[in-house]
Amino acid sequence: MPLRARKRRQCRGSREAAAGASLGGELAAARGLLDSDLVGGDNLGAMKISRFRYNFRYSFNPRKPRLQWRIARAYLDLFSGRRHPLRYVDVNVGLACNLRCEHCFAENFHHRAAKELSNEEWASVISQAKDLGAIALGFTGGEPLAYSRLYDLIRLARPEEMLIIVCTNGTLLTPKKARELRHVGVDIVQMSVDSGDAEEHDRFRGREGAFEKTREAFRIAREAGLKVAAVPTVSHQNLHTEGFRRLIDWAEQEDILVNLSMAAPVGEWADNRDCLLTPEDLAELNRLVSTKAHVRRDFETNYWKQGCGAAIEKLYVTPFGDVIPCPYMHISFGNVREAPLAAIRQKMCSNSYLKGFHPRCLTAEDEEFIDKHLPRQYLKGGALPRSEEIFGEGKP
């Protein structure tokens, strides 16, 4: 199927499944478990051990001693009070994709009046992110495996010092590409898979046969020595389905980390409030996270504090240089061509919604924020709204 420029898929890897889950470390795992009243006694101890095992396996790479030192230094900075380091940055390399996902929002980032960032500009962005403490980069899209400059951009990141994640739908992964990814320094391939039922997954992703290709990609990546993670988009419509349960069970059997990406009314779903999880859905989601060691959501991925880590620990940079707090908050707080990344992040962190770890996902749970601040239409090619327009704030 040819690449389509008009309806592109935005990889949901931007929930930072592998990076967040691993880099939150055993401290975050213990914190979440001690806060939970759903796990007790012997089960609590077993869960702690299992979560520690996942955290260690996904973050530790003996081939990258500089990365391990940078992780340790980040925790030293945090607990010494010197600064709260940035943790993760999504690098959106391009918007082209081979799928036509139901919830796609890639076109929101397609600024037709601007050029994509050059390699030199991306090198500067990545360097600034590292200066702010970032220890993980997620290369996303569109579909990053369809992007000719992907390997060049990964090399620019000096992967020996970073945890490198490629966020993909998996359908374009071949044994040759998997070996190349490992050779260039990729640690984790996280793949969008929404159901254990092929028909349900293919319908949501807009391509017959996508399920089988994605499931095969997990095997291919592992055989190449890459770690893998699964990222399902969870909505009111699919949370309680047999297909979703089969996906969770399959990942547990295969010892694969799952990071739940909660549905948000953006992109093709901009006017779809029915996709949002209800209070009852969220209770079930929390029960799942609390009883399955291999299942996470964003709030379990921070260094220490629980809550939304957007701006404080995570940033997202579009192919055109706009910096947004997370993949689903399509509000630009600045552009790297106009201001340093540190100044843009500082501006974000002064925003009343983002200056602390918000207890709810603003774009998926906070209906007041959704109704008041999220764009109500699919932008499709126009510039992202600026934070000044949305919140009435000054420029960085």
C-alpha cells in the first residue's frame, strides 16, 4: 500500500511506553504499589519484584555505560534538589504513514507554510534536550520506519548516551531493518497494537493484514536483540472487549511491557467525546494497572512523583519545530527556531495546568480542560494554536 500524505497515522508510541516505564525505575514502581489498596500481602511483594524486573530489563543496557551514568545523575539531581531534570522527548521525524488509523492526528502538525527541521536543527534540539537532563528519546511519526533520515537522526543523538526508542506500527519492520536499528543504537521498539483480535485491530488501523504484520514484528525485533513494548489505544469502546483482554493476556505470556494510551478527542476524534473513558472505565483501568505488573500508564513512568509529567519531565517536538507538552495537547508553547528549548519548557512549567504533576490526564480525563482548551476541529494543515491564544500567556 503506498504512503498516503493526506491521512497519516500518528504513532501512539508517544505515550513513552518503554522509556517512561523503564526510566521511572524501581522507585516509581514501589511508590505506585504502596499507594494501591488493590494489592496486598504476598501479592504486593511479588508485584514489587515483577515490576522491578521489568524496570531493570527495559532500562539497563550494559553496552551503554554512559547512559547508566546519566540515569544515576538524573536521580542525584532530583533528590539533591539541584533541578528537576527533563526525562523524555518525543522526536516526530515526519508525518508520512502507510496506515489510515481511525484516531489519526498527524495532520494537526502539518504546517504547510513551514519546512521540516533539518538535520542540523534536530541536532541542536537534541543537544538542548540533553542539557536539560533528557535521558530518553522516542522517534515517532507518522511512521518513522518510512522516513529516510531516521538513522541519521538517531546517530545525531549519540545513542551511546541515551535510551533510544522507535515508536512504530511495526508493519514495515523487516529482519534487515531490525538489525540496522540495533546496530545504530536503538534499545526499544514499541509498537501500536490495540486488540488481540485481528479484525478489530485491522479495522481500527485501517488496513487489512496489519495485525499479522505487527505481531510478526514483535518476533523480528526480539530476534534482532531489541526490546519490545506494546501500546494499545484504550477507549470507552474497547476497554471491556474480549479482544483487549486477549491482548493483555498475550503480552503477559510473552513477557512484553504494555503502556496504555488513553483515548483523547484530538485529530480525527476531535469531535468524538464518546471515546473518552468514563469514571467506571478509569476504575477498571486502575485495577488492571494495579494487578498486572506488565501494564502501565503514563502516571507510573515519572522519576518519582505520580501524575502528569508533561513539561516537567516530557516534551514533544513536531517535524516543524513546534514544542507541545504531550502528543495529545496540540497547543504550541513555542518553536525551536524562535526560542531556546529551555525557555519554551520554562514557559510551559509556569502554566497553571503544567507547573505541577496534574492528578488527571488533561486531554483524556479532565472534561473541563478538554471543553475549554482543546481544539474542537481537526486542524489539517494549519499552524498549531499558540499558548498565548489558548491561555493568554506571554512569549518565552
